[in-house]
Amino acid sequence: MNPALNPVIDGMSMPAIPAVQAWARGYDGARGPLIDLSQAVPGYPPPPEMLAWLGEAASSTAATGYGEIEGEPQLRAAYAAHVAGLYKTAISPTGIHITSGCNQAFLTVAMTVAGAGDAVLMTNPCYFNHESTLEMLGIGARYVACDPANGFLPDPAAIRAAITPEIRAFALVSPNNPTGSVYPADLLDAICDLCREAGIWLIIDETYRDFMDPADRHRLLSRTGWQDTVIQLYSFSKSFCIPGHRLGAVLTGERVIGGVAKVMDNLQICAPRAAQMAVARAIEPLTDWREGNRAEINHRAAAMRATMADATGWKISAMGAYFAYIKHPFEGHTSIQIAQGLAEKAGISCIPGSFFGTGQDRYIRLAFANADAGVIAGLGARLRGFTP
């Protein structure tokens, strides 16, 4: 008799990205090189300075031992100063915990604020790794439907109606994954007020914030007592083009940071030290480089809008920062059929909308930041010539 697996894990779907990559391997190259707009990865390399700092840290004996569970003190201090400058408010390093990527940041926070039988409220569509993390932990996922006509932003009244006694947090992503939509400051203020009134946490994943217009930043960290409601997540991986080094951060009050440290001590002990040492040195010196990348991503976004304007039947339903959420013209076909067909027939690798939630079969997600403007310009012709 074979031993059993955890039925929760055994019953889950395989990870989304490998499935999409398998479709792309079926492309014969007839339409030109594969246009990979699937997994969100920087479409340009890190600067030489970043590579040099990584190499120097990785070759040092200092990086080979265990570090502080909460993260390297110099990185926590540098990141606190950086965030304080962004939001024009005081930030303490004691409210920061460094993690191995932003997915781990979400995992540790979810385990800190909720347990089996509790629930976390999310938007529909939502980021699929948040959903699968909750499923693995036995934490329920509840949803607030987002109207495409409103850029897939949630209605505060709908959020209020969805907050039931088992809800421990409302988790959102801004700029959003998969839609790209940026939550306006007024909307986030209203959501924060709802969470505070209900006594639940507001978890805001800001993995892509360095690619948005600075004028669109929220005011949450300037609110009195924000640490008692807001938990902010961030990814160094995208901004510094080092996703393989896995580095993220949690920013909140010290009570939550203490809980995250308990989780991390059993999960990983500390995030990779060499990457932490290198990023601590890079945050301020590479400010202009990151700003140049933001301008480049905006250039690619403009190219995407121009391309989609000529792709008859295909419509941008929402867009921003890194992603475009596209409504396809083939009613009656699932988003999986469309995404698989695009990969195998047209050489366009993308993520089907159904991977992000129920009722999303008319959509696909394009990570336009992966490709330069010249590649994006060739996208329209492939879409116009595509049939499922």
C-alpha cells in the first residue's frame, strides 16, 4: 500500500508558469521568435555595479554564516530610509523583515495573521500564488468581485459586505497583478478605514511600485497608527533585476514583525545574506538607474497601447506598471484554449485569465515589461492573424 500525500497538496493544480512554458515549447517558430509575455521578469539585465556587489558579497566569508532572522541590519536601515523618502514619513528599521522574495513575505504574513479555519479576503481576479498559499495553509480565500468597467478596482461597499467574522485580512496587489491597475490613494484610504473599523489587517503587495508614476503613490504610511492595520510587502527582485536571488520585504508594526520572525526561524532562518548585503549598497546609488527603467517600462506600455489599437477585436481592459489585461475576441473559447493556441500557433506566451479567478475566461495577461518596444510592435500582426 502506497503512503498517502497531504490531500490538500495532492489535489492542487500544478504551478501555472511551468504549464504555460510547456505550451511555448510546442511552438515551431513559424511566426518568428517566441514573444514571451508570461512570467513577469525584467526584460533587461542588472547593471554592472549590482553584479559586482553581488559577486563581492557572495565571495566573502561574512555571507556564509547565519544572519539575523529579521534581515541584515544595513539593509533594513537602508530600506527604511528609502521608504521614508518615498512616502515622506518616518520609518523604523524595527518594522522591517527581509524575506526570500515577496511570495515568502506573503506566506509568512499569512501565517502570522491567520490560521486554519480563518479566511483572507482578496479581489477577483487575484494573484494566483496568494490563492494557492492560503489553500496550502488551510486558510480560506474569500473574494470581492471587481468590475472591468471600473478598471478591475474593488468597490468599498462590496468590501464592507464581504467582511465576515472569519476574515482576518484583506489582501490586495497594487499595481495589480494580473490587471496592472494602480489603486488610487483615495480608494486605499477608504479600504484602510474599512479594515481598521472591522479589526482586520490590510495587506498590500507593492511588488511593482517602482514602475508606477510617483504621483500615484498612496498615503497609508502617513496615517497615524498605520502599523496597527497596514502590512506592506515589497520585492527587491523586480526592481534590481535579480529575481534569481529572491529578496523581498515586510513593512509593518513590530508586533507583526515578531510573528514573521517566528515563522522565518522555522522556514528559512534568514533570507540569502549575499543578496541582502549587495542590495543594501545598491538602494541609493542605483536610484537613477531604477528611474531610467521606469521610463523604459512606460515606453513599452505606450508601444503596447499602440499595438493593441491595431489588433482588431482585442481590447485592453486594464493596464499599468508591468501588465496588460486583455479581453480576447473569441466568445465561447476558454482563456486556456486561447493562451495555449497563442503559444503554439502564434509564438506569444501569456497567462490565461482563468488562472487568476472565476469568470476570467475572456481575458489573458500580457507581461509587456518583458519585451522591448520593437518586439511589442510585432505583437499586433500575430494577434490579427490568430484563430483558436
